[in-house]
Amino acid sequence: MIHRLTLAWTGFHAAASGWSRLQNANIICRTPRLPSFHPSGKILFIAGVIFMNTRSEPANPIFTVGHSNLEFADFLAVLAARGVRILCDVRSRPASFRFPQFNRESLEAGLSSAGVRYEFFGETLGGRPADPRVYHEDGRVDYAARRHAHDFLEGIERTLALSRTGVTAVMCAEEDPLQCHRFLMICPALLERGITPTHLRRGGVLESQRDAEDRLLVLHGFDDVTSTSLFVAGREAALRDALVLQSKDFAFRASPEAAEYF
């Protein structure tokens, strides 16, 4: 037997909830009751219940940036120009032999003196995860699988929580986001939550997420679904394929025998 269910409003009023409006979409509200079934077959929703919207944009922008070979003063100037107050370091190994100014201790001290908060995320959002289950047989990190890991999700939520307190930048080493796990692994998780990052490029030039995606699509032969194309119905599927192809070239790769130790 097929039952047809219809929805019925029961006269929701903001005053009934105790709040005139929801200031922050991530405020934890009272636990809502499940809808009840009326004998007429309609679903009745209890008036005054507020349902949390988990896909709201944060109050402050989220940038991504690669330190590359910049002098620390130049790197700091890029951050300052965009008002960055929190830097999330997503390098699994926060050290650089070639560019010691970006070793964790030096970087943290320099940022602190400039009034920028440093937070280390290498264990949860780093591109060399310790979990052997998120490596392909050839030793390459499976970014899609990693995005489902519990600790990775905790890292994303922690990043979003920080972004609500100040302008935030997610930092790794590579200048071009297309060659870095911050774009290939982390950005898709942000986008799934309705957060659209912007990429800080050399000289402080801004690249939108959309423009970065278009570059990726063109790079892998999906020119027909870029922003300038008339037919973009297949853009989402093409992006998924392009991310996989790009990851084959730029994802961290351990030897198959050593993958379990990373």
C-alpha cells in the first residue's frame, strides 16, 4: 500500500522560540522533537522548533596560501594585506630545510610578534596522514577517503570554529593551490559545508575558487564545462574527475611497503 504524505504548518512564530532571530547558525539549539503523524496522514511539525543550518558562510573569509620561497616579511605582508589574524598550518611536517623561516618554531614566533595566531593542523588536515587505510595500493594518498576520516572532519570543524573568530588562512608550502592538498583534499570539504575559500597567490594576488577550478578543468581537457562555456551541466562531475587526475600527479606517495607507517 502506498501512503501519500503531505506537510502541514502549525503556525510557527519566532517569538514562540524565545529568539527573535538566529544570530549564529552554529549555535546549539534545544533538541527538536521528531515530527508526529496525524491520523489524517499529515506530518505535524512542532511550532517554535529551530533547525540548525550547518551550511552557513562563516562571518570571516577563509583563504588558502602557500609560503613557497618567500621571505618571511613578504609572506607576512601578504597576510596583513587581507587582514589575516589566524594561520592554520596544514603541513604534516612543519619544517623546511631550504626555507628555515617557515620552520614551525620560527614561523609561530614571527606570526605571534605580528599579532597573528598560529594553529597546527598537520595531524588532522596534513597531506601525509598517519592512517594506512587512506592510501592506495601504490602508496598514494586517497584524498576522497581521507575526507571521511573522523579526525579529518574534526580538523575541518575546528578550522571553521576559528574562522568565526577572525580572518583565517590555511597554509601549506606550494604556491599554486592546484599542486597542493589544501586545494585537492581540504577545499572540497569546505565547499561541502557551503564555505568558498579564496586563494592567496604570489604577490598577494587573489584567485577565486571558481577560477582555480576552471584552471583545473582546462588542464585536464574539460574546457567545455568552464565558467565561460555555454553548457556547464556536467561541471560537477568533471570537477570530481579532474581532482582525481590531478591527485595522481600531486598527492603524497609513499612506497607501497612503507604506506602503513605514515
